Amino acid sequence: MIRFASKPEESLVQLEKLYPDLETNPVFLTTYGKTLSRSGHHREAVRVLEKAVKRQPLSFSYIELGKSYEAEGLSEKALDCWKQAGWMVPVRFTPLYLSMKLHFKNRDYNRARECAEQLLTKKIKIDNPEIDPMKREAREILNLHPPPE
């Protein structure tokens, strides 16, 4: 059994070997793309994840593709992916959270604040320990006074 998180380079070798046989499997493609992205191979991750969402558009796949786009400096494409993921599964916090962080990073403070407000008013359907830090960060963004431009 491969432990993807603990041995990413070894995992990539195994996934690359499986790719010819599983290149039409969207779950495999998402796993491979995510592993590529976490290993810093963002350009290759984009190629694999784009293929995954064409095969089967899953919210999780769009989130991962957006992360790879962001790493490649393609902010608008990243935001589009996260918007799509949010439409697909409206109760998820991650797409809105990632959008908020990217807007803030890009110094688009108004849009970051809008996302923060939406995140803080979003109803929790299934409690998840990841939500509390997201909400804490959203409150911090609302309390910050960005420098005048």
C-alpha cells in the first residue's frame, strides 16, 4: 500500500506507472493530480486535473485544480474553479475560504471581505474541525484595516 501523504515522490512513481491503464478514471486522475500538486509539479497537475474534471466534474477535483492554477499564477482560473466547486456543493466551506484567501493575497480586500462575510454566515450542515480555523481567519480579515492604496 502506498502512503501518498508520507512518501509523495515514491507515490508519484507508482501513480505514473498506473497512468496508462487508469488515464480515463476520474478518481485516479484526481488522486494523481493532487499528489503532483502537493509535490510541486503544478503544471503537470493542471494537465491531469483538467482531464479529471472533463471526465467527471467533481467538486473536490475543481478545488484541487484551482489550487494548481493558483500555484501557476492563474488567479482567475483558480477563482473560477472554486466558484464551480461551490455551485456543485453549496454547503462546502473550502471553495469560499480559498477564494477569500486568494483575494486577500491579491490585495483585493473588498472581495476578500465579501467572501469572509459569506463564510461567516454560511450554515454548517455537517460540523467539521476544519471549519473553525476558516471562520477564525475570516473574522481576522474582517477586522483588518488594509493599507490605503
